[in-house]
Amino acid sequence: MTVEYTLFPLCEYAVTIRFSDRIDEAVNDIVHQTAARLQAERKEGIEEIAPAFSSLTVYYDPLVAGSYADVCAWLHENIGRSEQAVRRSVRTVVIPVCYGGEFGPDLPDVARFHGISEDEVVKLHSAGRYRVYMIGFSPGFAYLGGLSPRLATPRRAVPRTKVPAGSVGIAGGQTGVYPLATPGGWQLIGRTPLRLFDPHREEPSLLAAGDIVEFRPIGAREFARLERGT
Amino acid sequence: MIEVIDGGFFTTAQDGGRFGYRHAGVPVGGAMDRWAYRLANALVGNNGDEAVLEATMAGPTLRFHVEAVVAVCGGDFPCALNGRPFALWKPMAVEPGDVLEVGVCRTGFRAYIAVSGGIDVPPVMGSRSTYVPAQLGGFAGRPLRCGDALPLGAAHGRRVAEPLRWGLASAARRYISGKMKTVRAVPGPEYDEFTPESRRQFFAARYEVTPQSDRIGYRLSGPALALVREREMVSEAVVFGTVQVPASGQPIVLMADSQTSGGYPRIAQVAAVDLPILAQARPGDLIQFQPIRPEEAARLYTEQERQLAGWISAIRRQWEGER
């Protein structure tokens, strides 16, 4: 398999490798495989590798790794060499969610919007397997793909000034979890007691690009227990 | 320890930045004007990556409870030590009880107050920089307030023969000039998708820095920029200096606290060497972008790093002479 891509300098110390300009699972697989390969082959002066939907960006120190041309030469050597494909193990992360009630104030609206019961919304949402395309927008925020089209719901007309950390929401065809308490306009259907972002953990973001996410419905009692325990 | 008597308009602890977490969506942050930050640290005899205080527009008033060496670099903030004028861009020994007042900025916008030993707030994810939107790092993740007690690193108690009679030549601060800022920029990844008129305007017109500007980004105001054809963009990496254009057509320059990815078309990337100029721009200042080739921007960047290293080793030699 030969992989097609383009390289361009993002700035004096970063180069972006773009595989496509669409959101596509197969392309995103190539992004994560390439990121794993580059990580394994990392040479001196290559500082960070950050995957996105259909591209990835490599940050380097030009005083150590060399010029843009030097870094490109290194990238060309290491991209799309399927004969030595790096086996990437895909991690599944299960996120317990207490749906509805005070944790999911928009669950009734989402159910009404689709003409189904609240239970059906929960069933559909927790039946999905969601791909973490990338982490971005804010610390620990995962862009998830795989929301059932039957749950796609427009954002709230008036955003909330404060959405609590751990809130699980729907915005258009996307679903996601707020890692930090921030303003936001997503339809909130539940909340997880897990900390998606904790600066004091070795890996502060619970989710990593390339993970698979599943949501497991829990009750208020288990929520309280997990919140205390974690 | 340093006691904060008045926090000023927006004063935060900052170091060189929080690296290694872009994959987790964590902004790099750190000092907006890296030139002034690094020189201020060198002037007080620090290694170079210690945290300093970044003051914005109106500086803080600080009381020292220990002896230390302090230096203020950056915009032209009138400073006073115990009521007597205090020169910028030079080291000064302070004693317990001394009060440093950093006033309201006359030109430029930011000042870096470095103290020997560094501001010793606990590092979070390898950095002492404050990222206010997530209340991360720095002093309690927020700007300084009256009553805060700032710990200093162990090396603060440097004894020096007084007075210190040296400082940096004015060549080191020439970039902090008047209202009109010329900033070099490389055409961005989506530059060719803008209309010929927008591409011309971007480099011909002057864009005003609006009051909706902060450490995350500067919102500029000027001729609107339009794409030939609107399209749904897929989020990709952005960095300090990326100029993105949302649907309004008014460009936004992303600054030190920029998020790690964005979905707006990127018309340009400000040359890293000129970011200190931008960091010292204030609302109302006018930005004139000047096109530059990426190879040239890369060459200038390496050259500036060497120039800075030259200044820093000259400062180190001065310190050797003091011992």
C-alpha cells in the first residue's frame, strides 16, 4: 500500500503531513499508524507529534533536527512503509455515564426532538462505539466519530455560561465529553464521574487519539461512589 | 518570598512554555514576548527557564521579603524602587522590605519581571506557566492579586557588590516602537483559497488590534477577507502566530495561549522572529503584514536564536565579573 500525502511547513519549527482533506476512518487509521511509526523512529530534535483528523503535525527544534528539508527527508523515509507496518494496539475506554436528571438536563429535549423516549436515547447513545479522531480544541477534549444519525441534534439556541466538567453532550452529528468546566452550547444528556483531564496524572488526558470509546449507563449511586473513589 | 501589594491589570507567572502535551490538546503558553523574557532571566543570573512575572498594561506592586536581584524587561513601564526611579533592562539588587512599583505602560504592552532564583510556583506538566482558561499552573492558575505570597527558588540570595552598573544596550529593545508595527508573515496553508483581492489586501492594508485581544489571540479589524469558495474545513494544527480567518472575514492572530488545533482557514503565519513585536502591540495599534518566504523566515529564526545566545553569554560574562 502506498500512501499519498503532502507536506507543508506550518511554521519555522513544525511540518504538517496531510493525507486527505476529509474526515474518514480509513484516513484517520493512516494518521495514527504514521504517528506510531514516527514515534518509534523518532530522532534527535523531533519534539512532538500531534495527530489530527486527516493530518498530523511534527514539531522539531531546527537547531537540532536540521532544516525543513532535512525533516522532510526523514519523514519521506518513514511514511507509508507498509512492509514494516507498526502494529498499533487499539485501546477501548469505557466511560460510565449517569444519563438524564440534573446531570443531563437536555435529555428530554433530545428525546422530544427525535420523537423517541429518553430510554431509547440512552440505549442508542450507549450502544455506540466511538472513535477518538483527535484531541484538540481544549485540554483533553476528544473529537468522537460514530454518533448514530438518529441522535444528531442541533446545539442549544443559547449556550450555557458554565457547563460542568464531565458533561456528556451532543452537538449536530457529534458527541463528546467536556473535560473542563467551560461555557458551551452542547445538548447535555449526562455526566461522567471520570476526570477526562487531570494535570497531575502522568498522561493528563484520559483519552488519546486512536482510542475507541464506549459509554456505560450508571445510576446516581454508582456515580457518587465512582466520584469519591477516583 | 515576594508579597503582592497590588496585582496590576493582568500579571501572571510565565516561563518558556508547556511542551510535550500538544497531542493532549494542551496549549504551549509561556511568555508572550520570549525575547524580553529570556533577557530578563539572564540579567538576574538565572539559567534561562525560570518563571518570571508577565505584567500587562499596568504592572504590579511587589514587596520583597528576601534579598534578591531583579530586572524588568519589555515595554516602557515606569518603575520605582522605594519611590525612586528604577531603570529597565538592567539588574538591580533588592533587600527585604524594598517595594517595586511597576506603573502603567507608555509604549509596548508587556513587561517581564525576573527575580534571581525564579518564581517558584509548583510546576504543572513540566511548566510553571499560568494557563488561565483551565486554571492551570502558575500561582493558583490565575492572575496575581493583593495578598499573594510568591515563593522564590533557592538561588535568590545572590550577594553582589553594589551597585550593579551595567545593563543592556538599547539595541536589545528597538523592536518595541510606536503604534505602527510591521510584522513579517509567510502565506498560510489556505492562502491560495482566498480571493486575489483578499490576498492583496492582507499584505497592503493596516489591521487594527481590537480590545478583544488577549494571550489566546488578537482579533484584528480591517478590510474583510474572503475565500473564493466556502468549504467545510477539517481541524488541523495551529500555533503561536497563525493568522486564521473566521466567517466574519476579520483575521485573528493566535498568540501564546493558542489552542492546539483549529478549523478556520489560515491566511498567514507570522514569522517567529517578529512575534515579540506582536506581543508588545496593544489595542489600537496598527499591524502591517509584510510577505516573507518560509526559507527566509527559517533563516531569520536561527539567526535570532544565535543573536539571543550572544546577548545571554555577554550577560553571563558580566556576572562572572561581579563574583
